[in-house]
Amino acid sequence: MLVSEIGVALHYLCIAAFAGSLIYAATSDIRSLEIPNRVSIIIAAAFLPAALITGLPISTIGLHYGIGIGVFAVGAFLFSRGLVGGGDVKLLAAVCIWWSIGDLGKYLITVALLGGLLALVTIVARKTPVLNRALPWLTDDSVSEQSIPYGVAIAIAGFVLFDKIPVLPTGLLNLFDG
């Protein structure tokens, strides 16, 4: 019985690490346009115990990490062309590990839509002095005119589709079903 209780606690801890890391990544990106590497590492690492506890087959777990590697490879290419930030690439790759192949498209579309909305808000804010001062990433003169904290879109999309995570504990799934 104790082993089962420890497993349940570890499962919830993994989910909390995922959610807390998303919040931290978004907050950090807003403040400094930087996402610490440890955030992406925690997100990627927390999936493994959650998946094992849930009973996902090793091949399925491998597919999830393969998705993350694929997203990272595409992101690294875009980063090399100066189109996206390195922290955003690492965060997106780590977060994509958490979705099944069937829900990955929904997640990426949600990120893209939220990222577009964030870009639009940023463009308007740059031309509106009151908003310019209200958005932290616009107040630093050293920040590039192109900088947008896409970590915010990545994190919000994670919460929008949180109930689609295939390794959620049953207790959390029941919250979304009720």
C-alpha cells in the first residue's frame, strides 16, 4: 500500500513540476526574454516517471521523446536562421513530449495562434506609449525590436490543452470530465 501511495504522490509531483515549470518559463520570458535551460530539462525529465506510473509502454514513451527530438531539430534549424529564440525551441520541444501524436497538432496550432496574438499585441504595444510601458519585455532598450516572449504562448497552450495530456492522474482527469 505504501508503494502505491508513493507512486500516486510521485505522479502528482511530476504533473506539478510540468505545470509549475510552464508558469516559471512564461514569467521568466516576460521579464527577461530568457527561459532557463533547467526549465526545459525539468519538463522533459518529469514526463518519464509520469509515463511509467501511468503504464505507458516503453515504445510509446520512446515515441513521445522522439517527437520532442523532432520538434527540437526543426526548431534548431529555425533558430540557426534567426527566426526563433533558443529558449523557445528548447521549451517547445520539451513540452511537446507531453502530448500524444494525435493531440500534438492541436497543441502546435494553439501555440501558433496564441503566438500570433502575442505578436499582434506586441506590435500594437510598441506603437502605444501606455502599453509600451506596461509590458515588461518592451521596456528594456537593449531588447531587439523583434523580440516576443513566445514562451508565454507555449505555456498558455499547455494549460489550454492540459486535459489532453495522456499521463494525467485519474483524479485530475475526473476534474476535467465533471
